[in-house]
Amino acid sequence: MQSNGTIESRGLSLPSYLARPAGRTEALPGVIMCHSFPFGPFDARHSASTFPELMDRIANELGFAAMCFTFRGCGDSPGDFSVQGWVDDLRAAIDHMIAEAQPTGLWLVGSNTGGSLAMCVAADDPRIRGCALLGPRADFDDWAAQPRKFLDHCREVGSVRTPRFPSDFDEWTRELRRFRPVPAAQRFAPRPLLLLHGDDDESVPASDSRQLAESHGAAEMRVIDGAGHRLRHDPRAMAVLFGWLDRQRLGDE
């Protein structure tokens, strides 16, 4: 991923990219983008590789300070995947964004696992004004049900690289059930929540987003006809996201 900065997260330096509208120096609304868990080795190496371009668009078209980064175990970021580790990374990214850009308000946008964990973090962080989630998971129970198999998968895709990681397998497994997006959505209410899901998503069914919407109680949900899992590359989904962010910005003024 193209980067112009780093985020420090518990001893790890994570590449980040912060975009601002050209010629704007005043405090602006801020947004942080959280990428998904990689599908394969290519995804792990190139996680969030297209996000800097998206951050530039959000900055220049909507007037946000927009930041993306790569979670540990992905792209050029060091470390190994764990749910707690990704939560720590996002919390560090929020602190970094506030210190760096001093935004007038802060929103999170997350894809799949990144969206689910954004929900968990935002629920307990009053600094987050709203969340937009693209194809989020309602839970990580399928991973937790077969943790050895999932760890092998993490090694195969490259999100776990250290031979003897994790040092405490039982704790690594417990983390898969510790963070619960559905109860988090309820705690997050009544702050604004946008849910986008493709009706042809073969990785995460749209019913996961519906669970989150029901738990929140006032979420805006859009199911994109014929769309799959990679909503980042669906222009219809991006149009809905941009419209939602623009409304959030106008409400912040």
C-alpha cells in the first residue's frame, strides 16, 4: 500500500496514508478506512492497496481528512493476525488520526472483518460519530469453532508469519469469541450506522448485516443486487457510501 506515514501499535509500525483536500489546512471531519481479512496470499500482500486512491477521492470530493492503514500481518505491516491485535491497531489508528488531523468529528468505514471490528471498537469509543460497514460479519464463530484449521489458513494466506505464533493458542482462540459485533451494534446506537451488503456475497451472507441492523434498531441498510463480497470495487456501493458520508459531513457543519 502506498503510504505517507506510520501508526505505532504496541511496538509495531503500521504503514498509513492520510489524504486531505487540496489547499485545505483547517480542521475537517475525519474518516478511517479498515480493510478486510485477506482471502489468499495475494490479498495478504496487497491488503488495502487500492485504499489510498479511495482516500484521495473522499478527501477531494467530500472534504474529509481520510486515512487508511494496514493491520498487522497484512501488506507491509509487521506482526501476526489476532483479533485483539487488530482491535489494538484500530484503537491506535484512531488516536493517531485525532493527534495528526484534529478532526471536527470522526467516522469509521470498514470492509468485512475490518468493518465488524470497527463496530466493536466504535461501540465503546464516544469519539466515533458514525460507522459504515461493507459486507460485515455478525460474528467470528466459524473461525472459533475450528481454531486450528483457521490458524493453518492464516499461515497459508500469510497473515500469520511467525513460526511459533501464537505463544498462547488458547487465548488467541478465546479472542475469536470475545468481540461480538451484534451486541456492539446495540451499544453503538443511536449513532448513525450504514450497512452495505451484496446479495451474491458467497463469503458472508446478507443475513449477517441484517442481524447488525436489527440489533442497532435504526441502521440504514442497503443490499446491492448482484454484488458479491468486494463492495469496495462496486460503483453502486461506493455511490451509496459517498452519499452517506456527505450527509454525515453536512450534519457536522
